[in-house]
Amino acid sequence: MTKRIISVVFMLLGGSLGAAYLPAFWDLVGINNGFINSSISNMLIGAIIFLFLSFSLMNTLLKLLQRVEKHVSQISVSYLVFGLVGAIFGLLLAGLASIPLSSLGIPAISQILPLILSLVLGYLGFYIGTTRRDELRKVFVINRKKSEDTHVLERKADENYRKYKLLDTSVIIDGRIYDIAKTGFIEGVLVIPNFVLNELQLIADSSDSLKRVRGRRGLDILNALQKEEGIHVESYEGDYDDITEVDRKLIRLAKAIDGIIVTNDFNLNKVSEFQNVPVLNINALANAVKPVVIPGETMTIQVIKAGTERQQGVAYLDDGTMIVVEDGQYYMNKTIEVVVTSALQTAAGRMIFAKPLHSQKKIRN
């Protein structure tokens, strides 16, 4: 079906060009035959020529269309709508500016210059429409507050209220967001702002090998999220040129679209709460679903390093929970059984305090 459409478009284009320019060609070569040099024959000749031309260019055009379709499918609807509106305004301005130029009667100006104006103003309109979407929204919104930076946004429940979940760089690199989204506990649309993606790419291109590995892990997580069925992922192409910090850009974008920031950055969490922006903290979720440890419970751990206090040892559970073992330095790099004495829950995580199990048995004996 696509091949037929391309062939028809080429035939229509060739017919119109043949009717417009072949009469001058026949006069140039000295052919005055009325049958050949007629509107119908010129249209047919042009259509046939472009039909054969479409056959030779068909594979190239199909590949180009597939690339365009793939690119367009990854672009958000708002990006396309604002870009289209901006391009239409640009073309209208170009048409108005071309009216006095066409009356001059100079071919170089009346024909070529309007085409150049249409291309330039159409592109500028598309560029402004896609990069200034937030500013354009503010123009058409009635009773908007003076400033989003100085006043807390008063949200109203509409169809997009808290629909969008904005991912920051730390939670993408962390990787647990993929497993959480895959289980369906996060509803709505996951939004990847362009400035977050740029920061992630800078980390992936870093000269530091550790940062480079973390950045590439984050890019792999994004690709996995995008390919997963049932997870809606959109990109945000806009930017805030007046702001340099990525965290502040995230907060401003969350206010503009009534979104929720998803992060595991403790500082970003606190600043967002102060700005009245809702936050989903992956670390808080992980702490909430961790199994409760009761004093007197035993567990098997491996002491891997010395603690801050004398004779203390430190071990870690699989989920990253730190266990402080009394007299643990005597069992460095050994796997032992310990008994839990107490647990401390903090905003940054959880700490478990324990003693070697055999020392408890000696006390009882």
C-alpha cells in the first residue's frame, strides 16, 4: 500500500511539472507538434518519467519513511502539537511577507525569496513551539500565579493531576525503578526530561571509570524501560535556560505539569517537599518493605570491615542494610551467626546492632 501511495504521489508531481515546464522544453528543441506539445501529453509524459523514477528510489524512500515513523512514535503528543502550531504561524508570517515581494516582478526576488522565507520562518516557528512549550502554556492559562519560583503552585485536580512521574538521574542509575515499574506499583507516565538525559550521557562519557559504568548502567535501564510493554515512557524535550542545576529544573517542571518526582536523592527529596512538590523516594519504599528485625533474632552474616568504635565489626545484608557487630573485629572476613540486640531506623536507612551468637551461649553457661 505504501509503495502505491509513493508511486501516485510521484505521478502527480511529475504530471504537474510536465504541464508547467515541458512546453518550454519543446519550444527550446524546436518541436511544434500539437499532439506532443499539449497539456494532456505533457502531463502524461511527466507522470511516466516520475513513475519510473519512483521505482528506482522506492527502497531508499521506504527506509527513510520507516526512520521517520520510528522517530515520530517516540515523540510526545504535546511536542508535535506545539511544533505544528508554531510551524503554521511561521508559514503564515512568511506568506504575509511574500505578498509585497511577489508584486515586484523580479523573478529572483518574487519566486526564490518567498520560498526561503517559508523554510526559515517555518523552521523557527517549529523550534520555538517545541522549546518554549511551558511559556506558551502560561500565555493561554487564565488566572495564573505571578511566578512559580516565588509562590507555591496551587494545584487543581484535572486529567493530568499527578499523572506524570519525573525520573531524576540518581534513580535511573540506581536501577530499582525498572523492577518497581514492571510490577505495576507506579501508575501513569514515566517522564525522562532531556536535561536529565544529557546529565546521564555526561556521566557515561566521563573519564572516571566508576562514573562511566554508572552512566552506562543508567542508559541501559532507560532502554529497558522503553522496551517494556505496559510501561509508558515519554521524553520531555524542553529546557530551562535560566537554570543550571538539574534538580531545580526537575522541581520547576514538576510544578508546571503537576508531576511527581521519583528519586533516591535525600537532598532533592527535602527541597521538593519544601517546594510542595510530591516525591516518591525509592529508598523510603525499600525501607518500608524490608522485613522487621526483632531483638533476639539470629542471622548469618560476614564481617567485612572494622567499625568506628573499638572492636566493632561491620557487615551488610543483601539489601544494603548495615549491621554493626560487637566484638566483630575478631571475626574479620569470616561468616558467623549473630543475635540481634536492637535496630535503629533513620531517614537515610536502617542500622542493626548485633552480637556473636557463641558469646551469648557462653554467658548463659
